[in-house]
Amino acid sequence: MRSLGRIAASSFLLFASLVLLHPIPAAAMRLSVSLAVWASAGLATTTTAFLNPSSLLSSSTIRSSRRSSLTMQAPAAAATAARVTATDRPTYNEDPEAMARGQMRPRPEGLNWERVRGDLASAFGLTEKELSKYDSVKKEDLLKAYTTMELSRQFENACNQAYMQGKIRGFMHLDNGQESIPALVADTIREGDIKHSYYREHTHALASGVSADKIMAELFAKVDGTCKGAGGSMHIYDTTKNFQGGWALVSEQLPYAVGAARSILLDRQLDPEGTKTDDRITIVFIGEGGAQNGRMAECLNAAAKEGLPILFLVIDNGRAINTFTPDVAQNSDVFKAGQHYGIPGVKVDGQNVADTLKTGRAVVDYVREKGPAILQIHTYRFTGHSPADPEHERGRKEEKRWARAEADPIVIFEEVTAPGNKISEDDLEKCRAEAKATVKKAVEFADASPPPPAGLAKELEYPDVPNTDYNLRAPPKDGEAITKKTVDGVALAACKEYITLLRGNSEKNLLTIGDAVNLAILEEMVRDPTTTIHAEDLQAGSSYNIPKLTQQTFGKLRAADEIIDEGHFIGKALGEAMNGYRPIVELMNTNFGIYGLAEISSAGNTYATTGGQFLMPMTIIGAGGTAPNQALGAEHSQPFHAYVMGIPGLKICTAASPYAAYGLTKSMIRDNGPGILFLPVKLMKEIKGNAPLDQCLPLNKAIALSAASDEAVRAGKAVTVLTYLHGVKESQIAMAAIQERDPTVEIDLIELRSLKPLDMETIRASLSRTHKLAILDESTSSGGVGATISALVSEQCYDELDAPVKRLCMDDAPVPYASSMEKAVVKRSTDLVEAVFDLVAGRV
């Protein structure tokens, strides 16, 4: 029987892949649909479930086929099919055994407009007069909603067909059954509103006005796609429609959307006159399964605390991927999750499109006027998670058969809503024809579009080329004037007085590394009002004064003191960066960034993934590294700089002095891509010096701090030493010890201020003199920075080496607290001295 089911499924897929372009007689259509229903009754492979033929047929054909084809089902499924179609709208009470297993759920009982209306009154405080505005939906609006639903269904079916034909590859996630949500978006959400969706976003983008041609071309990996073929199915973006993803990691879009909502408030703060009528909002789509993620609670807290104009739209299809959500969630009523934070919420039956529009209008108006809200839409997803990830039904096939037959929002509209609103079959057919023409054109456009050139991948690595001179980057027009206008005069004067004090310390060589970064940040925030900062303990200056005076000067919106979760506020910064701001994230200790690896990864990928549409001017700064005798234990001594080396699109720098810290900070803030600046945790207050005042340093250069003499080079007693962070101080200690031991042995000491991109030119120039290399590295033997550099040197400078590269790196064991053990793990000046003499003596 399984083989027979596979034949049925394959037959239907072949038929479906041709039907859009090759009209078939009605009788043949009916037979094919009957075959599909029979196959999906439990005999076919799961791929059958990904196609719902309603968009390809007239609704009358669907209804007759759905009813009559039941007689063709296999005997094992016939009883179930008969049971769930015994009445016009059956419920699961007719299957008590399945209900007892907790694997099935009915449409919500009694969740009609009158019930929702009451919930809006009680939860949102809407008056009878306010609610009366939403009691009806005009015929033309209902037809627009139906057209959107048909477009969504037909588009997704076409995507599935193209996937089966190999034109779409990778992961793809379809939205069949949830069409009331794009209908709501098209009805209520405006072009200026900011939209953040997740990986099942095709229909959300369509409803937001993104070109169907470009979406399909993106799925086909073509250069005319929304992201030039760089994003694919899970990454649809369009700056012109403010559609900002398409994010592939479950729930990651939540803090990005919060950051986007903050950008709306920032716009209003910086330009109060020009934004008098601004009522934009941010909408973020999240499944009820994804809403169980801790990011949801953090974002509700942030939205409530700052009164953000954000709508959390919860798509409640009962599934967390393929798992039945109640199996893993104690409470699936996500709309109630905001009660703890004073955020109202409401649930609506997504199978009733008219009620969905009414509720959506009321909730969106509330967000525009008052602040955050949650709208939960109860729906059913007819497909599995992805055709690339075959659905595991886990006992839910009966529910899905029932949902396709009796909970299809398109068919319910045709059978219930249309007759009740004097919408004729001719009206519906016009909508179907319009949708069909749009989808057919989109497929043709995608087919005709060429693939992107191979070289585009490298072009999209960084928004700013590595050798950019940031001294030439002009501030925003009237930047300082806007700062003066929007910042309290007394606070700004105090800030400028403090800046003068720090600049004076620089001239006296008394500037610490932390103060150097603080000075650069304050100067940039005065210069550029789009610069923001996020940090824990920000009001108190954090641990090293890096964000000192930022909130006291620029206020809570531009300088945000954050909850203790780095991933949350890195995510908010990402959302701001996508919307015209230059956020700085200060990590009290860079190892805390482990909490934000997902967000950092997405920051690195976004410029490329969006086809270059969205810049990502985000700067992350923090103290880290591993110093000898650090005594911080394993968790605070991890080589986070090595962990992020593999993330594409990041510029990664280090600074071991106030001079480097100041100049690199200013450049990184002005860069249009994401960057991380690592500072030496044990030297933040110990090392003092000056800064290159008002100057930006390059983000792609290593610096030779000392050079071996020509005599040492000619004698073969010169060694190139590459290092960074605490290794700079250790190397300087080693130099003195080397001179004391043998004055004829010398080193070229190179500080790796840029770990990525790596300055191979400077390294090669030194090796062409010394032909010997030692790397004093603050990362582990496996997967460390030194391992990467050693490999690159071996590949690109092999002919310059007279000996193997000597790596002095951390052992793979966790860094101990006790110094007696730590010596075996963390390398230091004494290890470097021995390595240099071993290289000179040929013992390596």
C-alpha cells in the first residue's frame, strides 16, 4: 500500500507541476484531486501534503471533489474520513481517543467577533464608540483580503512545484492554511511600518507589497531576486517596503524588531518637527512555539519599559516545528504573556478572515496610538515544517486531514463569508484569476532571470572596503546642531567639559585604555546623533568607564542601560543598525558575548544576505583575552575572539594601548559594517598613554612596534613575533630578557590590531627579513587565532620560512584559577624568550 501511495503522490505532483501552464479538462482535474485526497489519507508519502489544490480549481469543484472523493479512500482510512465529515463543520469531540492523547485540537469554540470585541474592551480598554469602528468590513476590503489569500496560496503552491523540479533548493517553509495573516497585513500594515518575520515569510513579504517577481527570483537564486540570490527562501528583504526579514534562527527576530521599534522613537526624538504625524509601528511575526523562547519575555519587558510601537503577531498553528506545542509548552495562550508587563493581548480565530481583519485593525490602531500589544491568531498549517525536512506527523494526520477539509480559511471564506457579504462567484473568480496571473508572471520572471555572478559573494563581504580611511567620512548633515538641539544644555556642557579633561590626560600620557574608548565614544556621540550605545551597568560606567556619562548626557533612548542578557541588547542594536543608527554595544567582559553569538552571527551575515540592501554599522567593544596570572577562572578566560573569527562579515580588531583603543574605536563606529574591538581585560586601568586625538586608525593593519636591527637580520638572529592584547606587554618584557641574555638576538614585534582581515602584507614584509616566526597567542591550540595565522603563513609565505612556525598558544584545557596550574595553560614572556632562542639556534 505504501508503494501505491507513493505512486499516487508522484502522480499528483507531476500533475500539479504542469497545471498552471497547461489547462486540463474539468473531469480530469476532478479525478486528479480525488487521487490526491485518496493518497493523502495515509497511504502517500508526506510530500503529497505540501500541495493543496484549492488555488488551481474553482471552489465548486473543490467542494464536490472533497465530498465525493471520500468514497475512494482506502478502507483503513474510510472510517476516520467518514467520522470527520459527518457534519458540515465537525469537531474533534467526535474522536475522543485522539483527544485523550492530546494530539489534536479543534477550532477555538465561541471565539467569534462578539467574544473578541469583549476581550478588546476589557484588555485594551476600548470604549463602545471605539469598538463600533471595527464592527464591519467593506466588500472591497473583503475582496482584497481574498485576493491576498489566493495569491499567497497559489504562490506557495508554485514554490512547492518549483522545489520539486529542483529550481528552488535548500530549506523552504510554506504557509498554506495561514492565509488570513497575510490578508491582515495587506489590510492594516502600511508601507512605512517596519516588518520583521521569520523563515516562513514569503506570504508576509507579498502582503507587504514586495514584488512577487523578485521574491520568486530570490527563491530561484537569481540576480533579480530581492537579495540578488544571496538570501534565498528564508531571507527575503526589501528596503523600499521596510520588509526586514526573513530570519532563519527561531525567535531571533524578536530583539531585532524591538531595536527597529526603538529606531522609530529615535527618529521622533531627533526630528520632532518632521515626525509630528509619524504613527509608524513595527510588526514582528512569531509562532506560538517560538514565543516560548526566553527572548519573548525579554522583548515584552523592553517594549513595555520604553512604550515601544510594536505589535507581536503570534501565529498559533499548534506546532513547534512538527511537535504539538502543548506537548512542550505549559500554556500556549501567548496573548496573555504580556499581562506581567502591562501589555494587552487578544486571540482571534484565523479561519474567520473577517473577524481577523476587524481584530487586527483594532489592535494595530492601539499600537499606533498607545504602545505594544500582542495579537494571537489561531490557525492551522497544512504543510510540514519544510519539504527539505519531511514532516513527522506524530499522530496528527487525522487533524491535518480535518483541517484541510474543514478549516481552510479560503474555502470558509467562499462558503460562509462571501455569501453573507453579497460576494458572487464571479467576484471570487476575478480574484483567483488576478492571483494566478501574478504567480504565473513571477515564475516566468524568475525563470528568465540570470544567476548572480560568482564575484558578487566577495563584493558583499563588507559594506566598507578594508582599507577605508575613516578620517574622510563626514558626519551627518547638521549632526552637532541636532545634538545640541536634542540634548539638555547643562548635560551637554558637562560632557564637553569631561571630554576636555580626558584630552588633557592624553596629552599628559595619563589616559587609560578604558578612558580612551570612553573619550572616542563621547566625541562620536556628540558628532553624530545617530550613534547610540547599549550596556549593562551603563549608568555607573560599567567596569572600565567605557560608557561613562553617555546616559547622563544623551538620555535613556540613545544610551540604554540593559537587562543582563547580551544577546538581547546585541539584537536590539542590530535592529537599530538596520534603520539608520550606529549602535555601540559595550560588553563588560567580551566572554559575556557568548550569550549573543546568534545575534553576532546574523550581524556579520546581514549585509551579504540582504544583497547589500541593509548596512550594519554596529560596534561591539569589550575587555577580554587571557593574561598570565589573571586568576579569573575558566569562564572569564575564554578566547571569545577566536570563537567569532569564523563569522563572515565581521571586522575583528584588538587594542593593547590607549592609542590604538581610541583610534580603532572611532573608525569602527564610522564603519558601515559590524565590528568587534577586543581590549586587554587586565590592562584596562594599568596601561596609560596618549591617544591620536581626532584621528581614526585603519581597521585592516598590523603595526610594527619594534624592528630587529640590520645586524641581527644579517646574522640570522632576528625573529618575527606576532601577538595582540596582553601578549604585547609580555613580548616587551621578553625583549628586555632577550637583550639581557644575548644582546645580538632581536625581534620584529608586530601587534595584530586587525585579526580579520589579517594584514598579511606587514607579516610578509617582516618574514622577508627574519625568516623565523613565533606567535604569542591568547587562544587555544585547537581552532585558535594562532592556528589560523600559522596556516595562512604556511600557505602564503612558505618560501620565506627557514623553520616551522612556533605557536605559543593556550592549552586546550580550561584556564584554571590557581597560578600553579595556570602556568601550564597560558603562555607568557618566559615562554616567548625560550621560543626565540630555539628558533635562532635551529632547535625548532
